[in-house]
Amino acid sequence: MDIVPLDFAAEPGRLAEYHALAAGWMAPGPRMPAPLFRLVAERGWRAMPAETWLALDDGRVIGGVTVHLPDRDNTHLALIRFLQVDLAHRRRGVGGALLAHVVGRARAHGRALVLVEVAEAGPGEAFVKAKGGREVATQARRVLDLTGFAAPEREVPGYRLEFLRGRTPEPLVADMITLMEIMNDAPLDDLAVEEEHWTPDGLAAMEDAWELTHQDVFTVVARADDGSPAAFTRLFADGREADGWGRQTDTGVVRAHRGRGLGRWVKEANTAWLTRARPDLTRVITWNAVSNTHMIAINEGLGYRLLDVWHEWELRV
Ligand SMILES: CC(C)(COP(=O)(O)OP(=O)(O)OC[C@H]1O[C@@H](n2cnc3c(N)ncnc32)[C@H](O)[C@@H]1OP(=O)(O)O)[C@@H](O)C(=O)NCCC(=O)NCCS
């Protein structure tokens, strides 16, 4: 077996083999369409340095690993995005060889820790334990059945809602950065992760990536009567291969505006908008830290039900 780097531009055939192998990483959640998979593997939403290494047997891809190497914040980390071995080639040391290779690459890049998210029920957990991993955070995935979804009529006095589909219009960029940086308040459990900061260029690059990967992005912002941004939430659906799935990502309420029901209001309104705008969707998936009890209470109130549990593991380099 050889471990070789994937050249995304020059090797579309190998990229397609890797996609076929790894796109089910999130099963039973949504499968990543090829453009989205390529974006995540090649550079991620935040356009960061990344490497993909493939395990080849007789020229066939039998395993692969993608690692992101943040270069703005969190430069002590190497983040594994996919690590997958073909079913027919498991328990022969391929996964161990790929992981050892990535740990070596992390060391070469001066990283102190490798982080990887692993489903609780799958083989990854025994694997990462056998490799000396330390569990540092727990996340749960929940799914909302959209077929019976109806949002109650709601107002929160002193606030109004704005609906944005796709890119952030220029006059709203500063507000959007304020809102997105609230995500730094989300619980981290024992994760050794620093705050992420955004610039207008960084935001534009992420939104370019939405367009490149055909993402249909729905954002609802709650604005206080004095004009200040107070809360936001965001839903994604693939524009071409949604396969019935929407994805709930960030939700945040600015500290001074918490405790007034804004989180629930923006989520309900956005979900109702999604169901009207995208009648092809039947369900939405979301992730939360298990310790994020407020967000989980809002989600369960909306009708989200538990799908599965994932742990994040840390390996010292
Ligand atoms: C996890 C995964 C990458 C392991 O790949 P692999 O090539 O089978 O792993 P290895 O053969 O190198 O296994 C190394 C050790 O991990 C442990 N291990 C791996 N799979 C295991 C399983 N299903 N049950 C129990 N222990 C397991 C064992 O200690 C094994 O050593 P042994 O075979 O000598 O007992 C593979 O099962 C996979 O692709 N799973 C789905 C994706 C996933 O969970 N990725 C997360 C990886 S952190």
C-alpha cells in the first residue's frame, strides 16, 4: 500500500474515487454532493491550507484522509475532516497508517494537537481509543421532519426580522460579522480551540464558496428597533442535489439581547421560510454540543428529534 497526496486539479478520477468512499461519512445524515465534498476537502469554507492523502492498493483508492491546517486562528491545530477506509480493507492497518501519516504532517506543520469527530456507534471510536485519543467534546445530531412543520405566529416586541437568501448585501456586512462572531460563545467543553474572527474579505470568500458549491443559503436576522443586530440563524440546502435535506447551521443571539425568545423566533421564522421556498425538502439536520442546553431546548421545541451522538477526540502530536 502507498500513501500519496491527492492533486485535486490534476486527478479528477482519484478525487471521484475518494468522494465515493468518503461521502457517506455523515450517514445516516445527508450525503455530500461532489462539489461540496471537493470544497471541504480542498480548502474548507474559510479557505485554509488543507491536505488530502490517499491509500492506494494496486492503483485503487482504498482509504483517504483530509486534514485542515488553520492559518489565521487555531494554528496549534490540525483538523481531520475525513478519515475513511473502504469496508473490504478494514482491520489491516490502513486507517492506522493514514492516521500516523497525518500526525507526521501535523508535526511537520508545527501543530500540537490533531482533532477528529467520530460517530459514537461506529468503528471509529474503538479505533481512535486504540490510537491514544482523548475525548474532549460531545455533539448530538437532531433531525426535524418538515412535513408536519408549522411555525406559530410570533412577535417579539422591540425587534423586527430581515430575510436574506444567499450573499450578504454590502451594507449588512459589518452587522453579519458581529452576528457570526457570537458563535465564539458556543460551548466548547474541553476543546482547546481559540475564537474565530471574521473580516469582510473572509466573509466574501466564504460566500463565494457557497456559490461555487451551489448552496442555497437562508439567513434570518432579528434587528432591534434602535437598528442594532440582535440575533441570526442560518439554513442551507444544496441547490442541485439536496436529496430532501436542509442543514441548520449557526444560530446566535447577541448577549445584551438574550432571554427574550429571539433564538426561537429566528429559527421558527427561517424554518417556515425554508419550507415555503424549498418544497422539495422533507427534513433538516442540526448539530449541537450536548452541553448547549438552551439551543437543544429550542430545537426540541421546534420538533427536532435525536439522530445520533458524535465525540470529538484529541490526539497529541
Ligand atoms: C475507523 C477506520 C478508519 C479504521 O480503519 P482500519 O483500516 O480498519 O483501522 P486499522 O486496521 O488501522 O485498526 C487499528 C486498530 O484500531 C482498532 N479498531 C479499528 N476498527 C475497529 C473495530 N471495528 N472494532 C474494534 N477495534 C477497532 C483496533 O485496535 C485496530 O487494531 P487491530 O486490528 O490490530 O485490533 C475505519 O473503520 C473506517 O473507515 N470507519 C468509518 C469512518 C470513521 O469512523 N472514521 C473515523 C476515524 S477516527
